[in-house]
Amino acid sequence: MSEYFSEKRKLRKYAWFLAYLLAYILIFEFLIPPGRILPGPSLVLESFPSLQMHYGFLKNALYTTSGIYLSMVLAYGLIWLFRVWVTGLLLRAKDFLESIRLFRYLTAISFITIYIYWFPVSNLSEILFTFLLALGYLLNVISRDLGKVKRSYIEPFIALKKEDSFLYKNIYWQSVKPSLFSSLQRLNIRLWSIVLFFEYVKAYMGIGNIYRLALSFNDISGLVAISVLSGLIIALGEYVLKLLKRKVITWEI
Amino acid sequence: MAENDFILKAEKISKRYISPAGALSIIGETGFEVLKGELLTILGPPASGKSTLLKILAGIETPDSGSVTYGQFQEVKTDAAFIPSEPSALPWLSVEENIRLGMRAGQEQDTETVRKFTQAVGLNGYEKHIPANKSTGFRFRIALARAMAMEPKLILMDDPLRELLPERKMDYYKLIRQIMSKGDFGVLWATTDITGAMLISDRILLQEQKSGRIVREFHPAKRSTAGIPVDDEFFGMRAEIELFFYS
């Protein structure tokens, strides 16, 4: 029954998307003079080939995409490799982590500009930046969810006097895995937003840098075309992460 | 009674919590023994400190004062296995893996032992099933098999069947008595279920809500193979316990 309703909801979502698309075509192709607010769909379609010609879109898209997903894989892999230590450390360092959360009032621009000031412009520095963001985000998710692990899962093993490392690996880590995988989907969107902004400010390479160039040329149809293509890449990334979660996580806490 | 007949001896256990309103006594000096092969029930109204007492005995919480001693036997055994009030079967592991996780290091690969315990709790054929979305009863069976696989001297049960309907509970009461007849461990059960306690316990200790102390001891009628006689004596004892509960 619930599957039926979720299918229906999905269909409604697609119907709304088609309605938005149709409205966009009607308004900006036929009603409003082109270029005033948004370019007409025909202009955007014409811009796709020129994105590659004028801005080298493919190379830049590959640069940003590989940087983001490589960083995510590295961050998750590192946490997985040291999961026993990470779990133990995060459980013991609650006060320290609370104090770090005070920095949330500093906006992304503060970190981006200071980071660019510290590190020279290079591919590696961008990957390191994205990796640190992903690592920090995932550690924050784990630390938050460790507090929610059910006592009823832990207590039988404390009674058996199992070692802490046993609890960290077999109970705590497994308990936070579902929300960790869900958080990868949120991380996907957040990383894209921050990394594009980072590239925009850094003015070196990547989709963010193309945004900056297109804006400097007042290329509104180019801007819309970049948005559509990067949106598609982000959606594809989210779809893959969702599939991965469905394959790996078969339980909910 | 010989010195080594007890599985567990709790002496003068007390526990207080500090709340904003001041120190709150959960368990006031209390003590008792659990004997070999015995099913001892601690019966008390909600919030009388039963769970805290069980957690102290399991080594999960530490008492403010008093001591917990487990009897010394020839066989190498785990002191106590603890079954919490909420389902404790891990939803990311199969029935079989849940049981293995509780086994002693080096024994986890012993398929025969796993099969023995799944059979004992009526889960044979379900070894590969995942407990997520299964009933409370199913998850209780896993918790029970895992507890037994630890080869404990004592199984501490913190009312894991409280969510079940009374008619469903009977099946599990029978199961507990059945596995006890085959093993040489004791069971200490904390519950609010008066009828259940009278039907399966060898001894009942009443825990008072206000002081958290054990204040009375009851000995339900001797069990026969046909079960326990539900007669005037049974109802008389039940009325006495109810009076204590609701007064």
C-alpha cells in the first residue's frame, strides 16, 4: 500500500516538473521578449554546443565532478578504515565537538578566502579543500548519531564485558551507517554548492570558474545552460548514491 | 544451603540519582540470592527501580553501595547475559549472525552450536532471516538464543515481553520454562506482570516503588508437569500482590 502511494507521489513530482518546463517554454519562448529575465528555450539549446567551444565545459565539468566524488570516496574510505578509532574518539570528545560547532556562524566565504590565502592555486589544493569539507561533514553526522544509538543494542554486550573496540565496530558503527549513507545525499548537494562557489572565487578551473566567465560576458543563456547541465550531474550523483544506499543498507534504526 | 549453591548474591545494593529536585533514591539497600536453576522474579510497579537493579547486577551500571557476587562453578561460564526491555536483536545481522556475535571468542564458527540454540528457541529454518520489521516475539527469541549461546550462569530479563498481548505471552512463558529445564542456568526476571510471574516463577520478590527495597517474598505453588494449579490459593496470592501494587 505504502509503495503504491510513494509511486503516486513520484508521478506527481514528475508531472509538476513537466508543468514547470511547459510554463517556462510558453512564457519565455512566446510571451516575454527574449533575454529580459531568462533566455528562451531555443536560445538555451543553442548555447549547449557553445559551452564546449567557448568555455571548455567538458574538461571543467570533469575537473569539478571528479574532485567532488573523489573527495567523498576518500573521506568515507578514511573514516571506514579507522572506524573503530573514529567512533571511540567521537564518543569521548563530545565537549570538544560541541565547542567546534561554535564556528558554524562563520559563513562559507570566510573559510574559502582564508583557504585560498593559505594554499596556492592547484588541482590538489581544491581536492584537499573538498576532502576536508566532506570529512568534517561526515564526522559531524557520525558524532550526532552516535548519541542516538539504542542502549538496548549496547547493554547486552556490556554485560558480557566485551571490549570497547568490539562495541565501536559491531554496534556503534553499524548503527550510524544508515544515516551516514543518507547524509551522503545531502553532502552531495552541499559539496556542489560550496565547491562551485570556491571555484568562482578562486577563478582557476571548474564549473564555478565557467559561471564567473559567463557572467563577465553577460552570457545569460550560457549561465542557464551551465545551470541545467550541472543540475543534471548533481541529480545523477544523487541517484547513484541512493542506489548505493539501497544496495548496502537493508535496515533502518 | 551450601555456599556454592547460589548463582548470584546481591548484598545491600543501593543507588541514588541526582536530579534538579535533589537526590532521588532508586534502590534502597536491598539484597537477595538467585539459586542454581531457579527462575526468580522481581515484581514491582512501574518506576520501582527494577531495571536499574538488573543493570547493576549485569555490570552495566555501578551501585552507590553494596556488592554483587557470582557463584564459582567448575565450568568456565559467563556471569550474566542481559536481555533489555526493548528489542535487542541487531537488525543488520541475520538470526545466525546475531547468535554468533554473543559467542565466546573462537566458538563463533561452531555451526552446530548455533543450530542447537536456534532450535531451542524455535527459530530453526529462520537462520538467515533478518530481524528488522519482525515481531517483538521473534526478536525476543533471537535475544534469548544469543543469551544462551553466551553460556551464562544467569540470564537477566528486563521485561522484554511487556509489549506482547497476554495471550501471546503464554507461549513465551512456556518457552522460557522449557529451555530452563534443558540448561543449568538461572533466570532473573524483572516485570510488572503479576499473573505471568505467578505462573512461571519459582520465587517472587516484591519491590516497593517508594523505597526501591525488596519488601516481600512469595513462593508460588509447586509446579507439576501439567503446569501450575490455578486455584483459590493462586487467586488469594494474586489479590495480596495486587493490593501491594495498587496501595
